[in-house]
Amino acid sequence: MFSRESRWWIKGGSVGPPHLSPKAWSRQEATRVQGNVRGAAHGCRCLRGLFLLVLLLCWVAPSRQEPAPVRLRLGGPRGPAGEGRLEVLYQGRWGTVCDDGFDFHAATVACRQLGYTAAITWTHSATYGQGEGPIWLDNVRCGGSEGSLAECAHNGWGISDCHHGEDAGVVCSGQRLPGNSPQVSGLTLEEVRLKPILARAKLSMPVMEGAVEVKHNGRWRQVCDANWTRNNSRVVCGMLGFPREKHINTKLGSAASRGLWRWSPSWLCQGSEPHLARCPMQMAPPAPHQHACPHGMHTIVSCLPGKVSPSTPSPTNRVLPVRLRAGTHPGEGRVEVLRHGEWGTVCDKQWDLAAASVVCRQLGYGTAKQALVGARMGQGLGPIHMSNVRCTGHERSLGECRFQDAEQNGCRHEADAAVRCHMPYMDFKSQVRLAGGRNPEEGVVEVLVPVQGRLQWGAVCGAQWGLNEAMVVCRQLGLGFASHALQETWYWAGSPNATRVVMSGVRCAGTELALQQCQRHGPVHCPSGGGRFSAGVTCTAHAPDLVMNAQLVQETAYLEDRPLGLLYCAHEERCLSRSADNMQWPYGYRRLLRFSSQIHNLGRADFRPRMGRHAWTWHQCHRHFHSIEVFTHYDLLTLNGSKVAEGHKASFCLEDTNCPDGLQRRFACANFGEQGVSVGCWDTYRHDIDCQWIDITDVPPGSYTFQVSSAPTRPPTLTTSLSPGDAYGADVVSDLERRERLANNLV
């Protein structure tokens, strides 16, 4: 039969296209078509009397099959624009895309179809949660230039051997293509700022006081103070990164900037809104040539920095300390609260911007940009303290909000809540740059510092440069985490005007917001002279975060006196103290503190060995490969921090020992397989495996700190007591801060 697009009319033996009437179809064209039909009938060896059948079957060729029209959207937890689970609308049903074969080219096509200019990365294994409905596409293969995901090669619509634990996601660039600018409440507020008025305000950073200016349709406009309220000021301060506002200062109105157009809108904010665009508003279009406010002066707002002081505790008004963990940038992270003497997480049930803003203000930031759910900032460990949190937005502590115990709601850590807060603009990003790298995420570190009374760009001495310092640089540039800290940059050429070393001896805690806040030498002292020995970094937007399960160590720790005859292989791998070298082998024994270890990947990227399988080391005695020569360090410290014993663990087999329900294992050691730890999964080393210990033969009884560090984390600590003759059941008490990591950015 004819398709809807190829229906022609037939009248009186003539054939014509649908866009022309029979009268418009010329006799000459009709004759030519009839001739073609006769030829087609002859070619098909059909009878002349079956003219219409010939016309249907032979003359009208089937049209080329076009890709089915589809729509895309991003699903999953609320987060930044352009980030989420990729979903496809086909035949009236929304479905997902399998991550098999999905790559950066496919992500690029999807992001463009979604209205973004480019793709940043793509994700696998249902990073943004498992979708519902059919899995429409599998083994998607794109060249990158297609106009729609439907134009890429794939198995066929609905043909897949995947499950929703393999749903693909994308992260697109924030810049939207023309015609895709979002609009809120009927008014597109591109930006809001405070224009400094007084001289002291102009010299300060960040700007905390000034005239309110709103950018609309590419033009900045000052807002008149008619009907302006303190609640409006509270909202403006919150979205600019400040937790509080001062009383309106109307005496500064005459000093405002001249020449800007003025508006007289009426915002009716309640004070809990995260953005001025969320407030109800009554506004008339700006009058032509209106350079002054008709009924007074323009609006002046003054903001206050610092943490919000919680109210006095009472049985109905509880104050709970809060902190953010594992965020890529300052002012974001997984929400953790201190309750009953232990840090725990918050369940994302009913988690919204009002509750998230209470957390942000309590920490000294502004309101929340996003309230994130589904463990978008990684899964925590330990208890889940709160669920169904309901806040008005005016509380000074999260404990003042109504909530339920998470135990009553069956919450799990894959539902941990997180936030992204508005932060004050500090202009830190303009004080550091990377040069010479292959891409904007790597290069020689160059800083802007005062030299002899004037600001000058220069290099940083590579001596003592480490991961903490690199982490600060990546955060300062807004590039996320540091994957490499380089003390030598032979293959990167810095800027010609920044060859002089202007900073040396840099020592950072890892939580600073700028490299200029770290400790460093007074007079610059760099024996290596800089140049190819200048500091460099490689940054990454998503990083693994390996965390030791301290509770498991606590439950499994014990002492064992092990004969030397059973320790030859361990001695060969340097898993014993040096004093073992001087013993009369195989006579004697070593006292070992043994324990099981379970390392969770709570980050946003899989942890994998940096070296490929071709570079792994074979250990003949134990007969296995080391994908990482030292995967975990175990140290025993005195209470004043002096090391008295140490151990280490090579990666005998780095794999996904277990994963949460719904998450598929991706790494396994069998048959020389790929090694690593997937996001959300954990790798377990039992207490009875060689080298899973600390040799404490030479350690006298007493109280010590047990410290564990796994790449790429900061060491968590445990406190342990060793008593004379106590061969089993060592008392191991976990420290409250055992989960602090380099990824943490709370100052």
C-alpha cells in the first residue's frame, strides 16, 4: 500500500503527485508517466489489464526508511542543568539507554539534541539511578556528527540484553544553544549583583553592600526601593552566598551608579526562597527613558558573612552540627549531621531546597542552588540520622526542622542527601592558571602574587609539592579534584612571562579555597630553580573516594603469634618489621595485629590501577600479580603522632567483592581480568590473608593510634590499646573523624 507520504492521485488513466490537482498536471507529464508505467508493467511481466496493480507494486518505489523521530530528556535526582540519566521517548513511552557501547561521541550527539553545546562526559551503571520502562537503545555507536541519537547505529529499538542497573547518563556543558534559555516565573533573570557604592565597599572582596542590579535581556537595571522588604534583601544575600542581611540602608541612595535604567517591580518574597526569580512579582514594563525611580531611591542591600548562630537548645528546638563531605567544589557535598555523638547522613525522602538552604546558611554560605538526592555526592558510612526533613527555610539549624528517624523509613545510603550552596564571589579563579597542558585540566601551575609592590605571574617550586596542594589548585580553578601532583614538568612549557619562581615551600591542608591561603616560604627558596622542576597538576571532575570501614576493623582485630616458618613469602614482600631480618629463621615467631579490611568507593568515579595489565608485577612466592605495589598503608602511632610500627598491603586482587543491590560488579581478578573498585562497591581483604596485619613484635604495651590510608585518601584513624599477654580481642575504638578525606572541602 501507499505510505501516507507517497499517496498520488489516479484519474482517467493519469497519475499525479499529491501537491498538484489533476488539472494542473499537464497532458505531457501524464503521457510520460503512462509510458513509465507500461515499462514497469513489462519489466514485472504483469498483464496489461492489471494496470493499477502494476502501478502499486512496480512503479511506486518504497521510500528510504528514515530514523524514527524521538525526544530526549534527563532523569534522575535533581542536579545541575544538563546532567542526569538519559531517557528516550519512542512510540509514546519513555525508556532508557544501555551503557554497553555508549561513549563520548554518543554523549555529544545526545547533549546537542538536548540543547547544549557540548558534552563533558558520560556515566555508566545507573549513576543517576535506575530508570523505568523499556530499554530502548543498546550498543549505540555514533560518529559524533549525527543530528539525533536515532541516527546512530544500534541493535534496534527495544532490542537489548541489559537491565536498568546499566542505564547510561550524560553530563553536558552548561552553555545552552540559542533558543534554549530557561525562564523562571515569566521573567528571565540572567544575573543579580550588588553594585558597590562606598569606597570601602569597592575595595573589598567579596562585595557585601551595594545597589541591587538585575540583568534582563542583556542589560543591567537598578531596582527601585518602592515596596522593597527585608525578606527581599534576605533572598538577595542568600543567592549571593551570604547567610544573613542587615537592615536596609537608604542613606546611600544618592551615590548609586548613574546612567542605568531603573525598574519599579514589586517582589513579594517570604525570605525562604533560594533565588529572587522564585518570589512572586508584580512588574510593569520599564518606561522609555526612565532614568530615575519615580517614588524614591533605588534599593540598597547589605549582607553579613559568617555562620548563623543557632537558637538556644530546648526539648523542641535541637541544634545539630552539620558538615559537607565529598563535594567537588566549595559549598557542596553530602550532608552529614552529628547526633548522639556520631556523624551520620540524611535520607533524601522529601529533601528539598528549603531544607538544603537551612544547611547552607547554618554553615555560613548562602541559600541552596540544588537539593541533591540519590547519593549524588557519594554514599556515606555509619548511621542515617534523619529522614522526611521538613523545613520552612527560616530555621537556624537543621535540628530545628521537623524530621523522622531514618530507621522508621527503611532508608539506605544510596538515598543520602546532598546540597550545592550559593558561595560568595571571591575572584580566586583569576589568581591561578594552568599553562602548557594538552587540555585545560592540566599544566604548569602559575600564580598571581605581589612581587616588590606589584602583582606578577610566576611559577611554583616543585619541591615538596604534593596531592594536597594540587587539590587546592584544582578546586580554586573550579576543575574538581587532583588526579596527579607533579614535581617535574619536563614536557609542559609554561607561559613566557611567568618563568620566575614566585612561590615555594607550599604546604596546604587540602581544605583551603586558594593556594594563596596555604603556608609557604617568606623569601622564595627553590634550590631546583623552577623551570622543568616547576609544580604541575592534572585535574578531574569526577574522582574515586576510597574509605576504610572502621567498624569492620574494630570487630575483627586480634593478635596472633605466628611462627617464622609460615612467613617466608610475607618477609619477601617486606610485610614484617626490619627486626625480622636479624632472627634465626625458621625459629621464633612474630606478633601480628590482624584484622579484616573493607574499602568502599564512595566517590563518583571508578578506582582503577594507573598502570595497565602489561605493567603489573608478578610475585612468584605468592603467585599473583600486583596491580598496585602498595594499595593500603597501616601505621601504628603513639598518641603524640610518632610512628612505632607500620604495614602495607599490595593489591593482590583488587576487585568488586560486593556491590549494593541493583549494582552490577564490573571488576574481577579471575583469568587475569580487569582490577578496580566500582562506584558504590567495596573490596574486602580478610584477616587471614598474608600481609593483612601490622607487625607489632617490637611494640611495648600501651595505647596507640591505628592509622589506615588507601590511595587516594587521607588517613582515617583508630585508637587501640595493647595489653601484656592479651593475645585476642584488642580494644579498637573508632574516631569520629575517621572518614575525613581529601575530597572534603569544609573549612
